[in-house]
Amino acid sequence: MGVTTGTSITKSSLITAINADVLNVSNALIQWYAGNSNLYPNYGPWSFVSRDYYPDGGTAVEGPSALTTPTTADIGDTLVTASTIYNTFVNYSNVFTRIRRVRILKYYNSGGTYGLSFDQTAYISLNSYFQGTVSVPAGDTANISSNHVASAANMNQFINDLQLSLDGINKGTLTFREYYCHSSCHGNCHNNRGRR
């Protein structure tokens, strides 16, 4: 879609382009989110022992079912500068790196040994702990800057590069491991987790 060449670039056309071409594409990937997930603590009748992907064992890591996209209010200047556009779009794209493809492995302790009991991959909306940073080519930084008049072609290249970087992050697979046991053997599970 992008910004139409030969027309005036407006806040509305920029917001439409970034949302349609980049951010809504990422939002559409989300399968699991807060309240709709098989990640701890939303899984099964077993007793939770530990997980390897988050430092606080008691905190849910999922985010909302859809991340908030920018509006024209996010580009606040009366005279819209290229640097305002650049910073707004990069900052939002960074937030959208919280949408990740995750392989979830759940291990259940049976007789002192952990065995794999669950293996599923899903796109998950995660919290800010998992936020990354999109990569912006130097050419975009030079063309979309406060001292440069950005053309529609420059803006479209910038938006395309953001989409490619964000897509690579969204679709790069993380692996999350969780460890469980039956409530009656909970103490034994803690003592034998290394024997999986």
C-alpha cells in the first residue's frame, strides 16, 4: 500500500501506511495472549516447578490480544518533521517485537525424571520483558531525518524496511521450557529437576 507517489504526505496517509503495511500484519499473527494461552499459569492440573524463559516464576508473560497501533495524535507537530515520523514509527515497531513465534515445551516429572509431555508452537503476544529493537538501514536514517525533505519513495522504503525487520523478529522462534510434576511429588521434583 505505502504512501502514494506524487501526492502530499499527510499524517493520515502515514498512519494508514504504517498500520496497514507493518503493525496490523504483526497483530494478525497473534494466537495466544493474556487469558488465552497454554503458558504457565494457564496449563493443566499439574504442579508448576519452574520455567527457563522468565526470571519471576509467578508472573504471567502474555500481553494483550492486539497491540495498540498509532493514530494521527501520535504525530503531534503542526509541521510534521521527518524525525518525528521516524521516531514514532521506530518506537511503535519496537513495541511490536513483543509478538513472537514461540515453541513451548512442557516437561512432566514421573519417577524423578522429566519427560516431554507438551510441544506446541504459536505466535504469542508477550510483555515488555521480551521487547526487542528493529533494525533500520543507514539509508533510511539519512533519508528520514530532520534535515531532509522525505519523498514518498523514501517513506515507502523506510516502511518496507521496518516491515522486513519486524517480520524477521516476529517469526524468529523462541523456545520456552516449563517443568511440572504431580502435587504429591512437588518437593521431589524440585530436588531432581537436573535429572531430565
